[in-house]
Amino acid sequence: MGVLQLIEEQRRAALATVPAEVADYVAAGSWAEISAGEAVRAWQRVRLRPRVLRDVADLRTATTIMGSDLAAPILAAPSAYHGLLHPDGEVATAAGVAAGGGLMVLSSRSSASIEAVGDAAGPWWYQVYVLADRSLTEALVRRAAAAGARALVLTGDTPIVGDKSKAPAIPVPPSLRHVNTGRHLAPAVLADDAAALAATTQDAGTGMDAIGWLRDVSGLPVLVKGVLRGDDAAECLAAGASGIIVSNHGGRQLDQAVATADALAEVVDAVDGAAPVVVDGGVHDGLAIVTALALGAAAVMVGRPVQWAVAAGGARGVEALFEALTDDLRRAMALAGAASPEALDRSLIWRPQPQG
Ligand SMILES: Cc1cc2nc3c(=O)[nH]c(=O)nc-3n(C[C@H](O)[C@H](O)[C@H](O)COP(=O)(O)O)c2cc1C
């Protein structure tokens, strides 16, 4: 079975097991869902120039990203509250990603404890929102570092949460919402739903200085997620970032934000080899991965398919997804004439000749 068929099968199985409002929440984009709707198509618009006779008998998908050895350059994008999708939540996801040879990015809106995920995971990074109460963020990133996270991912595109018009914010039970923050909140705050929510929402005043602050308090390298412009990428690096993640948050924040397939090259050019660039958004098969690597990405992240996979089959479902993605990448690389990820470059991308 091809990877797109597996994703569709897992999505259908997930719809049969999770409540409809949870499935709608996963699928949703913001406003008219333009960015969410075009993400996959934007990769499919690219046309490729395969090479011939390149000896792909010993093809290798394995790669190293920021010191972590992976079976393929494929990461699980951070996403909130897997406890709504499977009883073992992010522990199941982390175990599946590890078995599939990938790297897990754990959302700071995790419904499993940071330590439990650290125990179950292979290589993993911790995604951060700088919260209204900065001491909470400091406590969380210190715990992530102690639990074995190898980097932080600061999500920069979410000063406030985008309105998913077709799927209003779902009520997340406090038992899931405060699994990690709960122990750092005063009992009176924790007991008061509104106060606990206020303390744990994003600080809309977060600026570039957060990058260096997070690096200093955690001792970990920081990647910035949500970058869609070359000038922003350069500013993030100047402020101390060790990596850039091109993302429009799965079309869930500013709608009509440029497709990541279209934004990637500008960011790669601005970074100019100074740091790894990762990309997500509709990267759901080997062709999209090959295209992203050819444009200069060091790795890709996969979002919603991982959520359908954990809902459909727990750790085994996620492992099957990573194996299918890696198989499909292998097939696409072989047919493109690239025996290793490093063999992919911009010459693979076809550009229309100017008329006249
Ligand atoms: C239900 C859901 C929850 C998400 N939660 C987070 C989050 O907590 N932090 C974050 O940085 N990104 C979050 N994202 C965005 C993903 O990390 C990623 O950018 C996006 O899903 C990639 O696009 P894809 O779903 O087309 O693969 C979420 C996405 C979805 C669909």
C-alpha cells in the first residue's frame, strides 16, 4: 500500500474512534482554510528533472540532524493533546516515532508528562510557547532538558491562537490540559479554571529576545518554527537560533499565509547554510519530501497524518506511517536518481523557461 493510501486508511480509522469534534479540530484550518487546503497541492505543483543512470542500488535515506541519527529526514511535528486521540497519548506517539527511526517534536500542549515521553522517545525536541507566566516556561524547558530533549522548538507564529472557524476550540479536560503545568501552578490558581488558563496562554509580547533567553535557561539549541520569510530567518539566526522551521502551522494561524512549498527556497537562501532548515505543511509523501530536500531543507515534519496514525493504531500506527513515508522517500529518490539525501539539489526542480 502506498503512503497516501495508508494515511487515508488511518484517517478513516481515526474518524471511527475519536469524537467528531476532535476530528474536526485536527482537520481544521483558520478563516476560509485557504492555506490548509492548498498545502499538499503546493508541493504537487512542482515539476522535477530526474537524473538517469545514477546507480541507486545502495540507496541511503539515513541522515543526521543536529546530532541525531535518523532512518530518514522525517520528524513528527508538534501537535497538542494526543490524549484526545489515544489513551496513551504522546507516549504512544513517541514510541512509534522511535520505532520508525524518526524524531519526535513534543508539543508544550502535551497531555502526557514530559518525563514519560522522554522515557518512551528516541531522539526528541521540545516545542515551546512562551507563556504569560514566564517562570512556567522556564520550569518546563528545564524539565525537558533534564528528560533528554536535544533541542527546543520555539513556535513564533502563535502570539495568539488562530480562530478555527469551522471547529471552535474544543474543551480540553483540565486533567489533560495541566498535566505538565499543574505542578508549577499555585493550588489556588490550578483550582480556578480561568486563572489557570490565563497563566498558561501564550505571551503575545514575546519577541526575538526569547530565543537567547530559552537557550540560556535550558542549555539547549533553539529552532524557530513558523518562519515564512528570508529576512525573518536571518533575524532569528542573529538572535541566537540554531535552526529554522518553515511552517504556516498547518494553515491554522494566519490564513492565506504563503504555502511552505513556495516559501522554502527564500528561507534556505537567506540562511545560506548557516543552520539547518526544516519544513512542514502538507509534506505527506516521498515526492514532497524529495522536493523539500532538493530545495534545501535538511528534514521535513509531518503533522496531521501522525495524529490520525496514533488515533488509528497507537504506537504501531505511527511506526507504520514512518516506515511507509521512508519507503516512499526511497522510491522517489531512486527514480529521481539520488542515492542519498545529499545528492538532492536545486537542479532537480524544473522551472518554466521565460517566454520569448
Ligand atoms: C491539531 C493540531 C495541533 C497542533 N498543535 C501544535 C502545537 O501545539 N504547537 C505547534 O508548534 N504546532 C502545532 N500544530 C502545527 C503542526 O506542528 C504543523 O505545523 C502542521 O500540522 C503541519 O502541517 P500538516 O498537518 O499538513 O502536516 C498543530 C497542528 C494540528 C493539526
